[in-house]
Amino acid sequence: MSQPRTSRRAAPVEPDELEAPAPWGRQAWLALLVMGILIAAVVGSGLLIKHAIEPVVPAALASCVTSTQIAPHEFIGPQPMCITAKQNLQATITTSQGDIVIQLHPEVAPVTVNNFVVLAIHGYYNGLTFWKAEDWVVQGGDPHGDGRGGPGYNLPDETTTTPWGLGAVGMARVPGGAVNGSQFFIEKADWPSPGPTAAYNRFGTVTSGLDKVQTLSPSDTITSIAIKVS
């Protein structure tokens, strides 16, 4: 008589013999926590930087809007008027060399000052270079960075008897052409003889930061332009 066969079924595995995944250790949780803090810090700093470079618009200029924009740094036409000739307007141009404060002159060049103010408070000039720097002048506000760019429109001639000289601010123009809509220049010294032979829309005067103007070069940029109304 044959003997009964011994069962070859594997013995049941006791619970303490099961292979369980390694539990999360304290170091893993700390690593996740540190990573989360770093991500939050990066995002937060980015928001702070964005907020810092956004132009602060004075309440008196809250209604200033641009004309229809058809491309980056390009508009369908001139900027709508939103300032008055009686307003006391001041522009602070923050550059890679420091701040330059300009007293604007809407009483003699209202269209030019309005254009500059509207572009400035909407961030048009942020990041643009002073593409031209000569012994007597620096020039910026060209989105192309080579002297050929502009906002897509020109400005009318606005003449004034206010003398040119150190610290005078005007708008560029091609000889024989119209006044550029965004490119402006600052005099670092007297205008070479014979002086200006056309209207260059003198719309401002530097009141602080002439030493910064003297150091500007084509590698320098405009960080932002803040407008103050008083």
C-alpha cells in the first residue's frame, strides 16, 4: 500500500516576513520640504522683480491709455492726449548707471511730453539701450537698438525758444525727415556748430543725474521710467 504523499505546499508566510517598501525617512521629508521652500522662494522673487519693474502710474495719469498696439513696440498711430500744459511733470529714468531726473516741459511741447509720458507709464522704454553715445550727446528709446526704430509713427514739430545746452532733452529726427516718435537724446555738452537746424522738440531738462548721463555708453540700458505729477 502506498504511503500518502506529503503536501509540498509552501508554508504560509508570516506577516513579519512580507517584504514591505522602505518607509519614508525623516531625511526624505526634509528634502521635500527644502525643495518646496526653494521653489516658493524662486516664484516669489520672480513676482517681486516683476512688480518692481512695473511702472507706477500716478492717479492723475490713470486715464492715460495707448493707441492700438499692432506689434511689440509698435502702434497704429500717435498716443491719445491725457496730460495738460499746466501739470508739473517729472520723469526719473532708472538706468544701468543710476537715476536721471528730468523736468518735463508740457507748457512748450505738450504733444511730445504726452507721448513720452504715455510710453513711459506703459513700460515702452524698459530694457531699451542708449544705442548712441558721443562726446556731446547720448540717445536712446529705439526698440531696434540701431537708430532706425520707432513706435510706428512720428511727432509734429514743436518749436521753443528755450535754449539748448547741457542737460537739454529732445527728440531725434533723421535729417530732412520727421521727428521720431520714441527716440530721445540728452545733451552732455554744447551742440556742435552750427547747432540745431530743425525742430528737435526740446521737451525736458535734466535736474539731477548729469554725472550718470556722462557715463552712459551703448552697453547701458533703461530699466524703467517713473513719472511724477505734482
